[in-house]
Amino acid sequence: MGAWEFYAVVLLVYLGTNLLSVWGLNLQFGVSGVANLAYIVMVAAGAYTYGVLTLGPDTGNGGFQHYVIGLSLPFPLAVVAAATVGAVVGVLVGLTGLKRLRQDYQAMAMLVVSIMAATVVSADTGLLNGNEGLSLIPNPFADLDPELGRWAYVGVVVVACAAGWIVLRRLTTGPMGRTLRAMRDDEYAAAAIGKDIVVLRLMVQAVGGAFAGLSGALLAAFIGGWSPSAWAYTETLALLTAVIVGGMGSDRGASVGTLVVTILILQGVQFLPQIPSHPGLTEDLGWIVLGSLVILFIFLRPQGLLPERRPSYAETADPGMAEVDAGRRDG
Amino acid sequence: MLHTLIQAVGFGVAAGAVIALGAVGFSVQFGISNILNITYGALMTLAAYLGLFLVDAGLSAWVALPLVGIAVGVASVLFHRGLLAPLVRRGTRSFAIVIVTVAASIVLQYIIVAIVGPQAKTYGAQSGNTFHVLDVSLTTAQVTIILLTVALMLALHLLLTRTTLGRAMRATSSNRTLAQSCGIATDRISDLAWLISGTLCGAAGVALAITVVSFDFTLGAIFLIPMIAAAVLGGIGQPYGAMVGALVVGVASEVAGAFSDPVYKDVVAFLILIVMLLIRPRGLFGAAWSARRLMA
């Protein structure tokens, strides 16, 4: 397998897993207005769940890493469990928004949740091997020929993305999509016509969390390791950049945003010249570019590259109202 | 046992003093402009490194502290004027503004790393003499910071209650439109509030860097936890509440740290924050109007 083929596989897997998590975040943030700055915690929950369920007991390999559970479960079971745990963690984190706090207040609380979770997991070595993280996480195709195994894995990611897209579109289009957007645009109006805001928010947290957990599990199985440095609170911003650049509330926009962020930014900086005295400099530049992109887009093009389409309704029978409708659409 | 407790309370007061500097500044910013400024943490990190630069240049950390304070104060005014105020004017939603402040804090944090590198830094030993009050032994640095915080809080108190300027600030904080129609130049008042809160932020950053063994570029981001906990506990937007909140968070964290693993210090601050958000998001001293502002 050539270097470029390997690179293509890595890029495709990253792209697929990023798509899943950005879709979930866009469902929460873009479509429903839940400012979940702890999103990466749900990705991590999925990755760790997959890790501890597929690894054997932690006495194996000379007991060099310490973690809980260790069931050696097969890949499909562990992935389903990871998505479930992601959903549960999403609901737990979402409970802080149950009191109907202001959106920015919720965002701040979730940011703190994210920083805290990483601090605790890093410090406690008995739980998930602390700062070192889990390694030797099993790949489902380890027994196959390496080349075939890698492409088989790409196949699994593609299937997961296709399934994810179908679930996502059921929620973001049609009646459910309109309900969620109504909640985002005017919470009180949505409540007044009988929508249960708290239940809807928790549902969105659960579904988005499941997307995150699935994404984390697929990523951890591919890389073979997972540690706190992979889910610093800044990682949520990378996913958010994809949502904001692509277009908040637009599924296609979020997908385009993922493409831009994954390929142009995260991979693009790899092509910058390395400066030996500053080994991490290109990565630092990547973060500076991502942060600046968010600020620039919110300033100059808040609707993103592919804006959310306003829903269109059938013409009203009353000609006067039809005129108002037309005016509203043009405006 | 009792000795450990008393010692931990003493350390808690010292930690609370640093938290108070940060939390009061954070609270003043929110009170005056209704913005939750997450970049505050990154500005603290910036302060710590500016202080390091001055200390490396041969200055005493105590001389560096006010200089850095004013520099960060000015930076904070420019940040508000240049980035946040225009967004507020064009009606950007509050959570988009929080995301801008998160993005700005990441940009600032990684500019700092790109320049100084990820290694842990230190101001060098600042210990000096050790004071023994009752059963508590505190270093000169800790005692100085406690006294400095008390002096700054007193000064802020006098400013807010005894001067026309302070009254204008409180008026702007409680109802901006009404204050404006009374002839208060609210834009200038808010510049001043960002200068004061930025200065407190800078002072807190240097004070924190003096008291910790070593620090890196995540200093401010991690300090957001006790600081926001203190501000929320006291009722965000309420400077006095933040002072009390800081003392409670500082003492509770140090006591918990003394009797268990030190890593649980921040967990205690975090639990205080979450419990407050669930039960009484307006804080212990929050008035009914501030509760209205916090709920959606």
C-alpha cells in the first residue's frame, strides 16, 4: 500500500467520523439552538466506552495500563454501547439546561463541564488510564490483510455515515425539523403552541450525543488509542467551526463545513514548513486559523457558506396574505 | 486533624483572594455589558506571561503586577470596543457572542503557545518569610496577595458607593437604557468598567502565577472553573456576591484538597457551580431582576 493510499484512508475515516459528530452538533446547535460546548465530552464518552468494552481485563499486556471493565466485546456490540453511552451523557449534560437558563449561560456551564471532565479523567489513573489514555484498542479487522482491513474500515465508516444521514434528515426536515427550528427561533412561541421545550431539548441532546458517541467509537477503533489530549474543550470549537463556516442549521452546509475544516485546515497546515525550534507550531497555527475563522464568519457571513433554507409554504388563498408572504420571502 | 483543617482554611483564604480578584472582574464585566466573556481566562494567561517577561527582565513580581494589570485592562477595553461591542450593536445572539469569546480565547491562547512554547514556566521562588497567625503558616506572597485583594476590593467598594462615577456604573449595570436617558454616557462608563475588570483580570493572572508552583498556557482556562463558580455563587453581575463567593469556593476547595486528593479542589468548585445552576442560578445574593436576565 502506497503512502498516498494510506493517507487517503486516514483522511476518509477522519472525514467520516467528523461528519457524524458535526451533524450531531449541528442538530443541537444549528437547528435547535442548544449551545452545547461540552459536545466533545460525548465523543470521548463513546471512544472510552468502545475502548474499555473491547479491551480485555487491564491485567493483560503486563498490566501497563489501568482501566475499568475490560469485556473483550465484539465490534458491533461495543459500537452500539458507545452510541448509547454518548446519548446518556448528552442527556445528563443537557439537564443543566432544564432550568431554562439563558443560552449563553448554558454555553458557559457546558464549557466548564468540558474542562472539568478532562481534568478529572486526566488525574484519575485507575478509571481510564489518566493522562496516558487507553492504547491497543482493538481494530475489528486486525485479522485481515492490513490493506484490505483498512478499506473494510472505510466501508464501515461509510455505512455509518449513510445511516446517520438518514436518521438526521428525519429529524431536521419535515414536522420535527420545523418544531426544532421554532424552538430555536422563539422558545416561548413554540411552548405556547404546545411544544414541550424541555423534552425536545433532551431528545436533541440524546440524538446528538449518540452521533458523537458513534463518531468517537469509530475514531478510537481506527486510531487504536484515546487520551485526554484528543478531547480538550478546544476540540468542540473545531467542530463548531465546521457548523458555523458551513451554515448553522443546514445539514448540507455542515457537511461542506466539515470538508473545509478537515481537509483545508487540519490537513492543510501539515504542508506548511516545519520549524525545528518550534515543533508544535503548525498545530498552534491551525488553532489560530480555526478560531479566527469562527470570528470572521460570525462577523461577515453569519449564515455560512450554504445557508439554511427558509421553509416555503403553499400559497395562501387570501390574495392579500399571499402578497405579505411573497414580500416576506423576498425580504 | 484540627491543625490540618485550620491550615487548609488559611490556604483557602489565600486562594480565595486570587479567585476574588478574577471573579469580581468577571462579574463587573457581565453586570455592565451583559456579556459572558470567556476570553477573560485567556487574558489571565496573557497576564501571567507578561508578568513572566517582566520578571525575567529583572523586575520584582510585585512591580510587574500593577503594570501588567493596566496593560491587560487596556487590552480588555480594546477587545470589547473592537470585537464585542460591534456584535452587540448589530444584534448578534448572546450564544453567538459567547462562541466568539471562546474562539478569541483559543486564538489568544495559541498565539501565546506559538511564541513561548508549551513548557511549564515559573517566576522562581517568591517565598520569603513565613508568617504564623494562630495555627496557620502563610508565605509572604500569600499574605501580600490577601492584603492586596482586600485593598482593591475596598477601593472598588468606595468607587461604587461613594462617587458619582460609581453610581453611574451601578445605574448602567442595572438598566442601561434608563441610565442613558438620564444623561449618563453609558459607552464611556462601559469602557471604564472593562478597564477596571481587565485590570483585575491582569492582577489576578500575575497573582495566580506567583502562588502556583509552575504554570503553562492552560492556566487561565482551568482557573475559569473556580472563578465562574465564585461569580455564579455570589450572583453573577454582583461584585460583592463574587467576593463572598470567592472566599467560599477558595476555602471549600482547599479543605477538600487537604482531606482528599488535591485534584478534587477544582471538583468542589465545579460541584458548587452545578448545584447553584440547578437550584438557584441567580446566586445567593442575586436580586429578582438579575434572575430574569439569566433565564431565557
